[in-house]
Amino acid sequence: MPIASSLRHALALLGVVAAGPALAHPHVWVVAKAEIAYESGKVAGVRHSWTFDAAYSAYVTQGLDTNKDGKLSSEELQGLATENTTNLAEFGYFTKLKVAGKEQVFADPREPHMAMDGDKVTLSFLLPLKAPAAQGRGVAAIEVYDPTYFVSFGLADGADAVSLKGAPSGCAVTINRPKTTEPQTADAGKPMSEAFFEALTAAADYGVQFANRAIVACP
């Protein structure tokens, strides 16, 4: 079954131009880390690090070993890294960030980088806010997920899956992972059909149930 046309463009970065029939959702798995960056006491942006599953990594890096040495250098991956971070804009970078109750707007991503570690590729980039946001004694809350659930995001193990850089003294992070990552119907508990997922767009809210969340509280 072909991938929905709405996903072909937005998720071109994921190498989702599969030749064979689509499999049950999700199709791509990511182990994610996030660093919330502060400047002068204000939330300034998020630095993401996403490690993709081996199958996706092999697909998306085909033909990039230009010097034929059997290795993929960061230089050979740089063009893909730059294209990927640019194309993520349509899906809001799979990131929602609220500071003191207000949803933040992101500027263009910066510092795109890709690297191979074994058989998996990791994409990292800085996602700055258009304007740094004062948190005060309120909270900052970040969610990372794909609204269509084409991509499954799971936070890395350990407390450092979401970290802080330059935060005011005393700020602490609480991480909440989804209770399940298995897509099911609300009534019968049966898997959703592929047709259901093909109809989803970036405006869908289906994937929010699988969102990874972290809350930063400051004194």
C-alpha cells in the first residue's frame, strides 16, 4: 500500500520513498535526546539528537559514501543533515515547547550534523526560539512526537534524556514517557488499518498519545 502523498514530501528526510508495500505503523524508530538551552535566564532553544533505527539508517545513507572507503564521514553526511533539518519545518520539527503556559515559535534550525555510530545514524541540530522566553517561576514543557505516528520517538534511557544547559540554579526536569507505543482502536483494541494512517496529516492529533514529555520547574 503506497504511502500517503501528504507524507512523501514532508517526510522525504526520512527516506520514506519505499519501493515495497507499507508496513504497519510506525515505520521509523528514533531514540531521542533533547537539551533545553537557556541564555541569560531565558529559554532560548532546544538541541535535538535523534538516533534512527538500523534499517532506516541503511536506506537513507545509500550512495553517500562518495570516496568508496566503506565508511560514512560527517562530511559525506552533511548535505543530508542540512536537507533534513530544513524539511522538518512542515511537521513543526516534531517538537512543541511551552514556556510559562505559552507555546513558543521556532526560528530556522541551525548547526545540522549527522554521524554514523555502528549501523545507526544520528541527526543533531539546534532549534532556536524566535525570541527567548522568560520562564520565571513557571514551567517549561516540551513534547516530542510525530502527529501521524509514522515515526516513533522514544526518549533515551536515563535521566539525561532531557537535560538543561545554562538554566538558573535549582531548575529540575521531570520526564514522562508514553504508557504504550502500540496503535489501537479506542473500542476493540485492534490495530489501526494502514488506510487510517495514510489519511493523517501534520495537523492530526493522533500521535500526541505517544508523545514524550518533559517538564522543567524552576524555583
